[in-house]
Amino acid sequence: MVCTGNEEEPEWEDFEDEELIDAFEEEKQMTPKEIYRYVSSQILGQEEAVKAASMLLYNHLHGKKRNVLFAGPTGCGKTEIWRSLQKRFPFIKIVNGPQIACDGWKGSYHVKDIFLEEPAEKVKKMLIVIDEADKLFEPSIGSAGVDYSRKIQNEFLKIMDGDKVDFVSEGNDAKKTTIDCSHVSFVFCGSFETLLQNREDKPAAIGFFQNTAPDEEAESITIEDLVEYGNVRREIAGRIQQIVALNALTVDDFEHILNSRKQMSPIRQLEKLYMVNLSVDDKTKRILAEK
């Protein structure tokens, strides 16, 4: 559920506290609450998702790898949560899922490139966010009847198992690099529209793609849904510890963003960009939110 009127949400000005910023210099000293406050300074609502991201990051910082899935409609803030965290934690790497090709395809971006293009000290503790993961999981059948999506998932499985994995670079100077994946975590983000369409004939509710009332909770996608309707290998689905459902933002949410004093507000961003003070009347804000 999207929270639109929580008066206890920390404002940007509250976050810019000298003592708190000093505490952030040592990443492992950050508590889940401090991480939550950081994300909440830049993201409106989706409180459960922000809490889940904060706990995942806290565990990751302390060597406890976890794999989670963020599911929700386009524009609800799934990836933006991780973009905000990436500003503070450079070991978070966001990858566009549909661009990943099978190993061996020349001129393509491969799973191994996620690691080989980064410095060695970074890859050992990377938190990898796969954006549009649902598109990556969808069947991709080649002329020989091979589902290339499954082959790519096989490559992910080796990493998710936490073993030491050998990656061989391409070209004349090809060399083997061994990566210890025991502390690598994954976040899969996607709308999973195809999965939900495949599940439409079930009598149960469809979840966040319904026109639900603002106070209704979004129904979670289950592990079995991923396997049965989402073309996700059971071994991959079984290694996902948590599935977080996000709802679509409403007109009221967008209006709240415009009224916010936080940096997420386009009005605040324009003021900072052009070094001016802007005054927008309530009627215009409502029109903008509806657009």
C-alpha cells in the first residue's frame, strides 16, 4: 500500500544532520533505521518496499546475502528505490535485464560482464539489481527450439549458489577470472504483467493490477506463480527469500510529490537547477498530477 500522508516521514532537511552524515561514513555502522531514513528522504510512500530494501542492504553489509523480488506496475518506484541507494552505496549495480544475452554471443552483454567490467574489490560484495527481470525470464525460443532465457538463468544460478565462479573474458587477451560469489545478493525488479495475464483464469484476485481502493493491500506474487506462469526456473525461484509487491501511484500520490519539500519533488528540483523560487497554485498541481 502506498503511504501518502505519514507525518512522521523524515524530511530532507531533517536528514541533512551533520552527526547523521558522519555516521554514514562507516557503512557497516548504519542501522536499518538509518538506511530507511536515507531512502525515505528521496522516495515517497511504498513504505513496505523501502523497509524491505533497508533490511536487505543491512544484511548484505554484514555478509548475509539475500535475494529478493520487487514486483509492481511501471512507474511505481521499484528501481528508483535502488537508484537512490546506489548514490550512497556504489557496490549496488543496476543492470537492464533484457540486454543480457547468452554467453558466447559476440557483441552482446553477458552475465559475466556484470563482474568483469568492475574492479575486483567491488565484485566480491556486489548487490546486483536486475531491472525488468520479468522480460529476462520470459521465454526466448531460438530457431533450434532452445529457450535462451533458461540458459541465461542457468548462469545466474551458479552465482546465486554462492560458489566460486570462473569467468573467461573474450578477445585475443582472454583470461580467466575467479569470483567468490558467497556475498553477492540479487534483486529482481519487474512488472510481471505477462505472468499475471497467464494467471488471469484463476478465480483469485489479480493483485496490484486491479483497480483497488487506496487502502487495499497488493496481493503478492508467489514462488509457485513465478515457476508456473513466469518461466522462472524452480531452482532460481527457490533461492528468492522475499517477494515485495508495490502498488501503482495514484493522482493523490503525485500531488503529494509536488507538494513535498523533499528533493523528489519536480518543483524542488527545478528550483535547485535554476536557483529560483517557484510558486505553483493548488489547481495547477492537481492538473499536473492528473497528467
